[in-house]
Amino acid sequence: MTWSKEFVELDKKRHDRSTFDCGESELNNFIQTRAAKHREIGISRTMLLPGSDSLPNGKYPIYAFYTIAPSSIEREHLPEAWSKKLPRYPVPVFLLAQIAVYREYQNKGLGKVTLTKALEYLWGINFHMSAFAIIVDCLNDKAESFYLKYGFKPMYKDNGKIRMFIPMKVVSKLF
């Protein structure tokens, strides 16, 4: 099977969430049970790369997805070089809440494509609603290594997960 040419917003009537498997139960559970609900109540948006051909059930498989949400951080959580220029109240950021690639297509460049599309999407939103940075919470060391490779910087560790960020100034150089 092949995937379509663009990321689209999750539509539970068109996209087969039940067959998605990235190897991480937390991410599988999110796309299967919570992503559509979160969109309905207005707390996040999930964009996905569907297959170009439908499954026997008439729905399209999901090969990759990312979820974004507005958020804020305290400047004290940032490295001093970045925080000293910021106000003393919570700073707006975008949260890249989830990013996942179907297990069969991992380590083939689709993760990079998905991250690039997420950054590009958020860069576009930044023209209408400014944010200081994009933050991510890494599930494990593998995720941390992935984000480090693309310019994200560590902020702090919380409940075993490391929070990382990439300033919008850095993202602006990509697009």
C-alpha cells in the first residue's frame, strides 16, 4: 500500500484508527480512542497521512500522524540564554503532543517527513497566533534522540519524560 500526498485532518468516519500500530501503546491508544474526542472538545488537532487506497471496511489506513495543541511554559524552564529575554509570565508555545509512524514504515524517513509537516503547519499558524517555541514531551530515549537530531533542545525531565523545545526563530529558518 502507498500513502496519499498530503496530511489531512483526522476524520473518524474516513480513517481507520483501529489498525494503527506504531509499537507504542500510549500513542496507539491516543489515535484510537482520544484524538477525535480531543478535536471535538477543541483542545487539539490531529493531522495524518492516510493510505491512498481504502481498506475492505471502506476506511483509509493511517501511516503517520501528529497532534498539536496550544500551550504555555514558564520561562524558568528554559535555558538561561533563552529565558532572560522573555517576560516573567507564562509564554505561549505550541505543543507537538503526539507524533507517530506506523510500525511497518519506521526508519524509512517517514518520521522526518511527519515532523517537517508538523513544523511547517505550526509555522503557518504562527503568522496568525504567535508562539515562542514548539515543545515536545519524549516518551523514551529513542524519541529524545530523534528530536535532538532535528534541533530540539532539552528543557527538563518530568515523570521520566524529557521535555524539549525548538524556538520559532529556528523554525523560521527552515521555511
